[in-house]
Amino acid sequence: MGVPVVLPALIPDIKKVYDVYFASFKNEGMARLMLDVIFPNGASDAPGFRDEHAKGTLAWWHQSDLQYTFKCVDNETGEIIGMALADILMRERTEEERKFGGIPWLEGKDRERAEAVVGPLAAMREKLFGGHKHVYCHVMGVVPEYQGRNAGRALLEFAIVTANQLCLPLYFESSPTTIGLYKKLGFEELPERIVHKAEVLGTATDIEVPLMVRMPASAGVMTFAQWIASDYPSLPAPAPEKSDICAVTVEPATAPAAI
């Protein structure tokens, strides 16, 4: 394997990017549960599903002005080995713009179950951020054979650098198996909690979702709670001392679920 490099995903990449998504999520406990919630009854493996999903994704790309898809490639082969999906919210949003739209592709009990799981995640983001600017990375995955080989780190470092450049907080919904890694790599665990009930997920016990945030470098020592208490102030970067485009230092950082 060469060096993992993060690039914007292109239209011809859609199917491969989501092949990575499905493969990575099926390989991790909490991610696998979420996949079954939003694509129940083995739908993601049904004949023709991936083609229809790719068409729907392309249609979404034509209308979304805030959700970005990235691919992680092996620089020697160009193979797509990882992907990430992030809402990069660079402007304030109205209540109507951020209203939870539900899970429209499901019906009946499947939709009720999915919205019982996904709805509280959306409600928590509304509570924490409202319409304020931030970066929300809600999907990140690496194909199983490349996990543990720095592709996940490359994706997360890209997310951190991007949030730092935008001077915005970076927010993730973690999983019980990855929380230690987030803490180790500079993320703050929030006191707020989301608990998915066992009877909804179909698991033996309830599952708690750790909520993680990383303030941008421009925040200095300000914590997320202090940022909220200060009414979400802008966090402008200090003026650079010199302009040398060849002397750029990337702050080392990290990696989350299914990576």
C-alpha cells in the first residue's frame, strides 16, 4: 500500500465510494446496527439496490449546497479505500433549513424505527448547535482490508485541518468502540448523552452514543461549553506572521468508527 490521500469524490466515484461505505459499516458493530436501521431487511444487498442508490446520490449532489463527500485513495494505485461524508456549515441556517426531514425512503414500521433512532441524533445537533456554523462529519469508513493502515487517520486529519481552516468546531457521533481513540487524538467528550433503546435496535442492551467535539485551533483554550455559553462567537484565525506558501505545518491528529 502507498500513502493514503484524501480528495473530493467525483461523480464517477459514487458507486465505488458507497461500496466502501457499505463494506466498512458491515464490519463494525454499531455501524452495522445503524446500517440495518436505515436500510433494513438486507436492502443494501438486494439486486439493483446499489444502482438505484447511486442514482439517488447523484440527484442529491445536484441539490445539496452543504454536504461534501470525500474519498481516500492509495496514491500508488488510485484505488478508493476510504470515504467520508460531512456537512460543512459555513453560514447560519434558518429553522426551516435545518428541520429534520425524517427517513422518506422507508414506510410503516421500518420508518418509525429508523426515525426513532436517527431523530434523537438530529435533535441533539439542534440542541448543541442550532443554526450556528460548524462541521458535522457523520459518515467515515475504510474498507476492512485497509483498516489500521492509516487511511482512517488520513481522513480524520483532513477533517481536522478543514475545520481548523474554517475556524469551526468539528462534531462527531462516536461509538462505544472508538471513544478512546477520539479522546486520545484531541476530541472532547460531551456530557450530553443519546441512548438507543434495546427494543428499538433489537439488541440485548441499550447502546449509548458518545458525542465528541474538537474545537478549532483558533479557539485557543476555549472549550465547547465555553463557546456555547459565550453565545457561539466567531473564532477568527490570528493573522499569519509571514506568507510562505511552502512552509505549511499540518497539525497531526486522528480517526473514528469503521476505520
